[in-house]
Amino acid sequence: MRRMSPGRTMTWLGLLFVAAALAEVAVGPMSISPGQAVVQLWAYLHGGRSADAVVMGAIRLPRMLAGAVVGAGLASTGAALQAVFRNPMADPGIIGVASGGSLGAVAVIQSGLAAAGFWWTPLGAFAAGLVAVFLIYRIATVRGRTAIYSLLLAGVAVSSFCSAMVSLIMSLTPLQTMQQMLFWLMGGLDGITWPSVLMVGGVFAGGFVVYLLLADGLDILSLGEEQAEAVGVHLQRVKQVTFLVAAFVVGACVSVSGVIAFVGLIVPHVMRLVIGPRHRLLLPASAIGGAVLVLFSDLVARMVLLPRELNVGIVTASLGAPFFLYLLRSRDTAYGRR
């Protein structure tokens, strides 16, 4: 895959994002033109409460913003983790946030707390995801050092345990409640509210700033731990901060949208091929690319089987798996050409 200049890449990504955002708010069972969508959004923000204004401002706009932030958060976190693990197969799921969040959400739904208030399921998912990351990190850290292979193995073990617990809970759950669990586990953006948007947006914004501050360290770390130590990079600190920020960002994303697969794996992999390995460019490119992927996937999920609506996680997995297999079979790799 031929690399593009950073300016050209960011221009194209920006145009794709604008197109995806406009399509997300304009296209649906009640479709209107992009220009009219902007007019109705403006009217809603200034107190208009017509049917079109409410649909645009109270349903589609928060859904679009949440999808963009979730995609950006997953993709930028994937870029950072691929540098730490020095492995293009790394993604946010490798640190256990998704599996831990799934267990937390399923446990809340099973307990009946989900019916008591909207925030219980996101809070359960967020808290359980953080606990899973903490366990993985503590298991993999020996004498103050965290080995990458230990993190990988601990991540597999904890994620497998969480998945087993999810299966156990679901096997003991009535059918109607199980359907609610499955819908959450498949990942989706339906029912997004403005408080959810503000929460995940705030967490992502703070986390992304930290990622950018770590960009130089991630550049060196992606070359290998020996090279990083030779130039004075504090490996343990970079790993600790990266995992902590990744836990919060992905935990917030999972708590809002459920599990959306492949975004944090595919997007940074492709962006590294297109724009290069420097994280000051790679992180913003991955964030915008992740937002574009989730928004277009959600558009497909809403429209392909009208009047029924698919979960966006189904679409990202369906698109991501074949494309990733193609990348594996091609001569290009995420860290250069072979």
C-alpha cells in the first residue's frame, strides 16, 4: 500500500468524516437532505421542537457524536497498544476491558439493576472493565517490571474467564433478559442520550491528550524495548500510563456502545500503512479513521434490513474480518513491507 503525504491523508479523512456525519443524521427511515438536516439541527439547538427537529437533535445527533467518539477512542487506543506490544494484532480487547465490561454489564442486567436506571449498565461495564485491566496488569508485573508476553497471556486468561462467566450468567437467565444481554454484547448505538455523549466525549478527550503526550515514547517503544532503554525511555512508566488511559477510554466506549469489534485493530493498522509510524500523525489519523468506520457501519446497520436494525458490531466484524485477512495475505505489514 502506497503511503500518502500527511496533509493529503488528513484532508481525505476529514472529508470522509464530514460525509459520514451528514449521512448519519440525514439518512434513516425518515430521510431528509443533508442541508435540511443541518437546518433542523440548528432549529433544535435554538428551541425548535418540530418532529424533524426532535428526530435530528434528540436522536440522530447524539447517536452520531457517540459513534464518532467511540470509533475514535477504540482506534486511537489500538494505535497506542500496537506500539506498546509491537504487534499489529494488538487491539483494545487484549487488555481485558471489553471482556470485563461485558461481564459487568451482563451482571447488572441479571441483577435487575438495569431496570432501575439507565446508568447502572454503563457504570457496571465501566467498573468491571477497569477491574479486569488492573488484574491483568498486576498478574503480569513482577518485581516492578511488566513483560509484554506476560501481559498477553494474562489478558487471554482473564478475558477467557470473563467470557466463561458471561456464558454462565446467560445460561441461568430467562429468555427475555438474555435477549437484552445479547443485544448489548453485539454492540450498538441505539438509545444514546446526551449524558452518555458528554461522558464518553470527556473521557476520550482527556485520554487522547495523554496519548499525544506519549507519542514520542510510543515511537521509540515500537522499535523494541532494548532500543527504548538505550535512549533513556522509561519503559515501565510509558506502559503504565498507556494501559491506564486505555482502560479508561475503552471502558467508557464499551459502557456506552457495548462491544464493537475490529475498529481498534483494523483502523490503526491501515493508517500506519498509509501515513507512516510516527504517532503524532498516526494517533489523529486513527481517531478520525475510527470515527468514519463506526459512522458508516452504523449507517449500514440501520439501512440494510429496513425496517429492522442491525447492531453496528455485526457490521464492523463482517467488514473487518475479511479485510484483515486480506491484509495478512498481502505483502504489506503494519510495520513496513516484506
